[in-house]
Amino acid sequence: MRDRAPELVVRLGARSWRFGPDSTVLIGRDDECDVQLDDPRVSRRHLRIGYHDGWIVRDTGSAHGSWIDRERLHRSPVHDRLTIRLADAADGQTVELALDPPPARHVGRPDVLTVGRAADNDVVVNDVRVSRHHARLDRRADGWLLRDLGSRNGVVVNGVLVAGEAVVTDGDRLTFGGTDLVVAGDGLMPAGTSDATLVADDVRYTLPNGRVLLAGVDLTVRPSELVAIVGPSGAGKSTLLKVLTGALRPDTGAVHYDGYDLHDEYAAVRGRIGLVPQDDLVHRLLTARQALRYSAMLRLPGDTGPAARRDIVDATLAELGLTEHAGTRVARLSGGQRKRVSVALELLTSPSLLMLDEPTSGLDPALDRQLMTTLRNIADAGRAVVVVTHNVASLDQCDTVVVLAPGGIPVYHGPPGRLTDRFGTNDWADVFAMVASGVTAGPDPIRPESAATPRPTRRAMPAPPGGHAVARQTGVLCGRHARLIVADRGYAAFLTALPVLLGLLALAVPGTAGLRNANAFEAVEAGQILVLVFVGAAFMGGAAGAREVIGERDILLRERAAGVLPAAYACAKVLVFAVVCAVQAALLVAVLVAVKPGPSDGVLLPGPTAELLVAVWATALASCLLGLLGSALVRSAEQAMPVLVVTVMAQLVLCGGMVPVTGRVVLAELSWLFPARWGYAAGAGTVDLTGTGGGLPDDWLWSHGLGPWALAIGVLTATTAVLGVLLGVRIRRTRAG
């Protein structure tokens, strides 16, 4: 197998040109083209060829098209040798593309085929979304047995993600990352001419109450095209974008991309579509480079090495003009620069279709123009770009503008320069006023020619579990969360100061015996200190987790759409806060025993102070999980604080040290649900709170024995586990809004 990228050889009759993988090749009549032709039917810039994990040829939107075997070319990989006719399928100028060295071929009849990104595979797929060793095919009498080798993005067969293994036969279409291969006889062949075109055909969407949001929308977006969707408020622009990205299924009509049904075969196209939401859903305390690096670690295959990831991140930063701002925190970037970071997150995986929802919202006219120029450059590089916008100042950079009237009614589809032909004016304010009032002029909008090719019915296969990526994603998310805590100096200082202050509050408790508890009088002081310690531990944990999930819910939803697993997110939160709570518990206990005497004798551990530390940590962690679950349940950050106050007050009342709960029906059973009750019991057992009298309740859980102490710690552990599972379930069910 080859270790170096092949060169591209372009032949035009007797002439030939040779280009390295760092070249971008233009073919056309323009003087600046690398390969110039003098045929008047050929466009000035007819073809663009570039190398990105393989040579790709694209028609730039030429007037008369490009053709391969009488099929129109929009985008196609160059796998070996390709013959293209320009301007006419029958007698157009012939351009031949070839690779040097040519791809290796099998000799004989192989019984095993391996597929992946690494050069030692039988079938090498140069795609950043493909793992180094992605899949294996073993010949059988009835076809091939396909096995996924634990890849990051799985294998899609005929538009359906497979679970582990499946039998495939001639004609089946296999998708690895964003590359389609067809099972053909003794191996895999490229899936013919790639037609990475987005086609919406008569799309209609209605709410359950009967309100029509989209009414017969047709749209075609080809590679290298920048298409804008505009219209007055309530015209259904964002609804159309959700339909085009697969988030909403239309009532009637269909959306196809690259020949796949976007809703029925979403698994095959998910990795080819990048969606940039209206808000900049990026952690603002990270630098631009850090944000992209963590995103690359989550989105790219796990076997992508650090050097390769760094190259991809650097290339993406350079593509969007962010290299000089790579070390700047996102919070300190301008609005336009933050939006480019948001776009960069999607470009990491090289999607062929990029969609943006109101990307220029809140930007001044200069930044609006700058961002639209960036999108124009992205489209010129070969991607299809769809942008929903209300800013019309820079629409002249678009190839096509789609105008929607209220109710999602399309009233114009065409180049921005022909707006006057439709509305009698090119003033967008007048156009929007006419559209909003239901008054239009000129002929009906042209329905774009459909480029979708219906596919035969696919046989369904079960989707694979995502558990193989949980450990890797958990590690990445833990690292990012820890960095965010350290980066937020105010938050880190609060987490550090809180246990110290709580420990110092022990000085307010009358007496000097602390937790020594040598007689009945000292038992009262010890009980009061334990209330302070364990309710304080409950407050520490709850405060740490109260706003965590709701504060980054939108980021979570975006990352889930990119493949981040809810289980990995939940596990990362639990692990990081386990460390945070351990540090806080150590600080609290250390300060406490520094200002007041500690317990004199433990139940299980050699040091009673260490035993107290375990109980405080377990209480804080369980309370933190309770706070995280509450944060995942509320609908806004403002609702999180009242939930924290209520849970802390409940733990203060029900811990048993302030208000007696022993033997009180309902109250006693209710107290079992709160961590502070069990933490206080474990602490009371360590201190032997009831051993010296003092008129305290005769609570068995407070006994100085192994059984009660182990039960309390066991219940705290079980509570933490149950809350962790509930957190994962809730995160999995989290939706936008």
C-alpha cells in the first residue's frame, strides 16, 4: 500500500499536466485556470479539483454542465481514472483524470477485505470520519459477512446503521464516514458519480393544531452553491432548516441528500451535514484552539493520533482565518470571530453540506459582510452552504435566494439579481412588505428541477449500541470540564473558599470540646457541629451541580447531534465532581479539626478523622448528584436556584440533628430520601453521639458500631448510583426548548 498521496494527472488530448496533493486545480476558459480550454461552451471556471483525504472533482456550477457516462457531474471522487466531457454529454471537450501511482488492485479472488483509513487496509478510505481499521468483510457462500471493528462512526448499509455484523451482497451500498462503496463481485467499488445535492420536493409541515408552517417548498442545493433562505418573521425559515437537517419530518414531500432520503436513511448522511445554530454554542472560557481540539477529540475516530488532530485543527483555523486568534478565549473574540469558531467546529469533520441558522444575527454590517464572504469562500471550496438569515445587505454573494411568505409559502427562488423581475423592485424592504401583505408581482416562482434519484426499498438492520465510545468520550469530557473549572477563576475560588468558610463557622458553636464527646454536655456541642458539617456538605455538593447541566444544555444538544453519548456526558460529570467534592470535603474537615478537636475514636478506619472525611465526601457527592439531576430537570437557569434552596432546607430539617425525625411516622421515612440524613448518621456513629447521653434521640443509626456506619455509607453510595443513572436517563431525554 502507498504511504504518500497520489499525484493527479490531467490529460487533454496530447497534452498533460501533473499536480501534487497540495494543489487546487481549476479547469476552464479563464486565464487564471491551471488547465485552459478555448471551447466557448466551457465556462470560465468549469471544474475545480482538490485533495482532501483523496482527490475530488467538482463542477463549479457551469452553464452547460459536466458529464460522466452521460450522467451529470456535480461532485465525484477520483479513485483511479475518470473521463469527463465538458458542456455536452455526447461531443463535449474530453478531460481525463488519473492518479499516479494508481490505486493497488487485488490479484486473484480475495476471501477477506479490510476497510479503513490506514494504508495497510485492502480498501483505503481517506476520510477523517473513518477509523484506521474500520471494518472487515469475510467471504461467504451467500455474499460477505461485514463486521464493524469498533469504529467511531460505524458502518451504514443501504442507509441503515448496522449492529456489529451483517451479511451484504452484490449491489449493497456501504457508507464509511462520508464515502460510499458498492459491493461488486470480488470486492468493493466506488458508488459511481457522487451527487452530493440537497433536494427538497414539495415539503409541507403542519402543527397539530392545523397551523401550516411550510406549504409546498421546493429547493435544490448543489456543491459550490451558497443559498439563502429569507422572509419576514413567521415565514417558516427556521422550520424549513429543521426539516432540511432531519430534526423535523415533513407531513408530505421528501428531502434527499446525496441520493439518500434524509429522514428514512439519516444514518448515512448525518456525518455529511454540519449545522451551525443561531447561538454560538461554544464554551467561552476555552480558547479557539482548545474548543476545536476537544471537539476534534469527540468527533473524530478515537484512533486519530494527536499529530493528525492537530493538523486538522490548524487547517480548519486557517480556512476560517482564525489562526492569529487561536490562543484567544472565545469570550474575548468579536461576534464575527465567535461565529467563525462555531462554523469551524462543524468543518472539523469535513461535511459536504453546511447549514447555518441566522449566523449574522447581532452583527454590525461590516461583520455581516465579512461572515458572508467567509461562507462564499466555503462554498467556492466545493461545499453546499444553506443560510437562513434576516440580513439582506450581503445577499448579492449568494447563488440563489429563496423567499418565503408567512405560512411557509415560497414566492421566489432564483438569483438575487433577478428580484426585480419577480417583485418589480430590488428594495428588500419593499419586497418584505409585499410578501408579508400577501401581494406579489410577476410570474410564479420557478420550481427548481429535482435532482433526487429514488432508491429501492432498503432492508432494515438494527442500529448498533454506542457503548464502545463511552470510555473514550468520558475521558475527553472529564479533561474539558476540569479545564473549564480551572479557567473560571471566580468559580474555582468559590468552590475552594466555601468549605473553608463552613469549617470556620464551627467557631460559632459554643464550647471547646468539638467532636471529642467525652460527656453529655459535649454531646450537645458535637451534635450541633455535625449539623453544620453535613448540611454544609449537602450545600457544597448541591451548589456545585445546581446549574451545571442547564447552563450548557444547548451545547450538550449540539454535541449529542455530533455523536456525543449521554452516558459519557453523565459519567464525566460524576467523575469530575467526585474529585471536586473530595477536595472540598478534605478542606472542610481539615479546617474543622484545626479549629475544634476532632473525634477521638472511629468505627472502622484507623483514624476517626479519615472516617469523618469519608462520610462528608459521600454526603457531598450524593447531594451534588441530586443537584445535577435537578439542573437537568429544570427548564431555565433561573429555576435552578430555587430548587437548590428547597433541597438544602429539606436536608437541614430532615438530617435528624436539628429537628428530631426518629420514630416520627412519615417524617422518618421521608428523611431516608436525603443524603444529609445518612451522612449525619455516619458522622454521629463515628463520634458516638448517643454513647454519653445528653438527652439526644435514641436513634440506632447513630450507634457507634460497624453495622449502622456501614449501612449509612452504603445507602449514600446506592443513592449516588441511582441518581447517576437517573441523570443519564434525563440527559438522554433532554430536548431543545
